[in-house]
Amino acid sequence: MAADIRIGISGWRYVPWRGVFYPKDLKQAHELNFASRALPTIEINGTFYGQQRPTSFANWYADTPKDFVFSVKSPRYVTHILRLREVEKPIANFFASGLFCLKEKLGPLLWQFPPSFKFDPMLFEAFLKLLPHDTEEGLELARRHDAGMKQVFLAIDRKRPLRHAVEIRNTSFVTPHFIELLRRYDVALVIADTAGKWPYYEDVTSDFVYLRLHGAEELYASGYTDEALDRWAARIRAWSQGSQPEDARLIADLAPPHRKSRDVFCYFDNDIKVKAPFDARKLLGRLGLEHGLTPLTPPP
């Protein structure tokens, strides 16, 4: 079975993108409609900052093409504020908030940890145990939401897989025990290019690979050169074919389980200077994946 390679952007509502990526006369309400036809996937990041409504998820579903996929950034309330302590109810709230309105368009869930969060094996494993791996398990968890939640969505169209990815920003995670836990619970390690600011490792720990490209030289700002995009294309080919790059930067020496293919999700987050959507399209082009997408005019 061929791998599903999805390359897109983190978020879509940015003022500087208007008149550059988005046409000048495009209404803000139509930006997702435009972006989802120019790129095959988007990472929803509003969910990181606050709880969304079921109607928002339903509208996002309706605004996007049939074969589109969303990744969803999980709430910072769990990772940054509670810091994984007593989080079963908040995670249940997240699943009850409308995720299941995305149906077949729901892709991986991203759990990003702050630079100050250090690896605590027992705490982290307790968190991994909570994560549901299909929508039936997710629905069961969602039913344990706070009684005070005013708007919930507690229905699934059918049983579907749920995937999770973890982005770390503290060197205390650089231990084989962390990689062993991710593999045991089938959770992907995010391969995060952060201009050298935070740890960069490429261990494959699940049946898919998740990349976040925040900027090669300047965090959230700098674009990627043709040479850099060629390098990312080669690495994505290797991961999608079930292997890994020969020069992969690894925490643990143990090779991942052999697979004929792996799905790959890659999101550009170098949004400040309107680099992300155009870099994503260039990378899609290198992999021969631009067919059917709306043509784009790169900025001068």
C-alpha cells in the first residue's frame, strides 16, 4: 500500500498572507476554502490556545475538499499549564469539543511540550496511557467530560484510527527510554526543524512520520532554499518507503520495525514572512504531489 504524503501549513489565518498567498479581494471567511484547495492538509492551531465549538469543526469540515486532512494541535492547558498532572478530564473535554465532526478528515493530534517541561518517565507514561487510538476509545473518553461544558459533540460516524505525535523542546527527553515509551504506545516523535533552538531528532516511533518545519535559519520566519527542500524531499521519500535516511539523527540506536510504507505529515510553520504556503508547494512539487491543487503565483 502506497504511503499517504501530506504537506501543508500550520494555521491559515494570518494577516500578512492577505494579498500575498490569498488574493487581495478574498474575504477572510473564505480563506480556509482557498488554502485547502492549494494544499492537501492544514494543522489546526486555534485548538492549542482555547477550546473550540462543535460548530467550528463542522464548518471546517464543510469548507474543505473531500480528500482533505486536518491535523489538530492539542490544548496547551494540558501540556503547558497542567503539565500532564490530573489531565484525564481536560483531555476528555478536548475530545468532546467537536473533534469527531471532522470524521474522515481528522488526522494526527499534535501534543507540543514547552522548553521548560522535562522528561518524567512515570508522568509521561501515564499520559500516553490516556491517549485513545481509535474513535470508539476517543468517544468513551469524551463522555467523561466536565459536566459544565455547554457545547459538546458525542457521536462518531464509524470506528476510525486516531494518531498522536509528540513535540519535545527539552534535552532531558534525549534518552532511549523516551523512544521506547513512544514505540510501546505507538506515538510519533515530531521531527522539528527549529533553526537549532530546540532538540532535533528523527527516531521513527510509529506507523507514520510527523514533521514541523519552523524555519531553517530564523525561527518562524526564514524560508527554505532549493537545496534544503531537495534534502527534505529525499528524507520524506525514505520515510514514506518504510526506511529512514542513512544519516538520520537518532536518540536510540534500535531501528524501527520494518514497514513497506509509512504515511508522512509535514507542516511548514515559517509563517511570519509568508514563506510557509509557498515552501509547502515547492516541496509538494519535488515529490510530484501538486496534481489537482489550485495554481499559485509565488511572491516576487
